[in-house]
Amino acid sequence: MLTIIIYGCDGSIWPVHGDGAGTEGVWLGKDQVKGLFSAPVRTAWKSRARQSGGQMKGKWNEWRDLSLGFHIVAARVPGGDQEDIMSRFRKAFDYQEDPWDHDAKLARIEVISDISTRSLDVQLYEQRDFDPGIDPLVSNHGNPVFPLRAGQPFFYEPDLIKSWSTAGTSGSGTVEVSNPTDQIMNQKWIVTRGDWVLPDISWEGPHGARVPGVSKLTGRDDSARAIIMPTIGALQGGGVVELDPMADLMVRDAHDTNLLGQMPTPGIFFEYAIPPGTPPTPLPVSVTNAPTGGAMVQLVQPRRWSEPIGGQ
């Protein structure tokens, strides 16, 4: 059985299914859970003038909409008060992050199975559906339905971080990359001071057996491709390469200064994300002109899944 826990944007915690469900007076309603499993997909198709059938021209993942109904019964909690529990549970969700709280977060749905723990950040996108038809304080029961939206539609696990370091002013080694998920992984590199060369390789092969090779997308064999980074000095404080298309800057320093214009080889940028089903693979890295104490590179590997369970 799955365990589902709501972590409210106000810091509250509500077990609503599985272990501990109802201990706070709230649990998921039967047949009132929609949108929790498959991430939404939209495709575009095209057919030529005399073509029989057609072919897909594009695929997009849009935001995820969920509809979750909850039973709220104070009698399940020793000394529980119906109005208090209904009010506190309503505060677990909001339309946006609190604009006055620098540490504000959205509500989070956590789904725990025997082999994984995945989360989804959600927010209200319209008012909840709550028309009890009778005084809920008399019936001691509420059944609100919350319309929730996940702008980032994929369930996520904590990022996996792999690193390599050298104690001297130069050196070379490898950092292990992997992507067991069913989604493309947009990796992030974080480097300390020095002149770095980082990999940007193409991949080929079936799911679960990807290897560096000829990219089917570009038609090029960039399996040994390496990018020379701009010099990261004391003023930069460090460097970051982020392949997430939603990132403001692909290459920046620790102070969020754009370094793309300082790339040693003009017009050469990072291109290749890590495809789903990539087994553990060592990637070569190297550095020169590092400080006396040495240098380090980290490879941050996000874990994104289309569903809360499975997909491995």
C-alpha cells in the first residue's frame, strides 16, 4: 500500500492515505483522486497533402492539474474540533508562495512506496469545491475537493550529487552520471576556481543501455566532446553550468554573472542532456590553474518521474 502525506505550505503535516491516514482527522476520499498518476502530455501531428495517416511533429508536457477530495472528521482525533481542523487543513494550501516570507514554499504531496519516495509541489488554481448541503459542524464531517496545479508536472526525488576533486593545482578524473528515470535529465555542473574542461557528450542505444555515441537527434558523434570553460577566478567565486531550459543563464559564476560571452571557443555551448534509462557512466573532467588547495567539481543530477511510482 502507498503512503501519501500532505506537507502544507504553512509547515503542517497531514497523513492522508496508508500508514497514519486520518490521525490528523483528514484522509483522501474514495474515487476523489484525479491527476495524481500520469503527467499530462500534448502532441502535435501533421499529414502531408497526399499522405495516408500522419506523423507526430512535437510533444510537450504541460502543467499537471489534480483534483483531490478529502474527508475531514474531527471525531477521529482525540479532543479534535471540527472547525479547527477544517480551518488548519485549508491553510495547508495556497494560490502562491507567501510573497512576504523569504522561506515560503508551496504545499507538497509525498508518495511513499516500498522502493521510492517522490514528491510533487502543488498550489491552488481556483477556489475549492465545498458545498456541504448542511452545517458541517452539525454533521462533524467535511468533504472539500481541492483543485490543485503542479507547474512542474513531474514527481521528483532528491537530486543525486557526484563529485571529483584534486588536491593539487591540476588534475583529471571522472564523475559518474546516471539517469534511471523515464524523463530527460537536465544536469548541472558546479566548479570551484580554475580552468575547467567539462564533458558534453552525445548518447545512443536502447533504454537502460545508453552509451556515448552518435546522437539520433543531431546525427553527430559527440561521444568525446568536451567544453573549455572560461577561467573561474577568485572574483567569480565558482562557476555553474545548468542545462535546464528554464534556467536564466546556462553558464554563470557564483554571483549570477553571465559567462557565456567569455567562452574560450565562441559559439560552442553545452547541448546534451542525459537521456532516460542511462546506466552509470564515468564522464571525464579536468582542471588546471587551480588554487594551491586544489579544486572540485560537482555533477547535480535531478530525478524527475512522470508518475509517483514505477518507471524504473
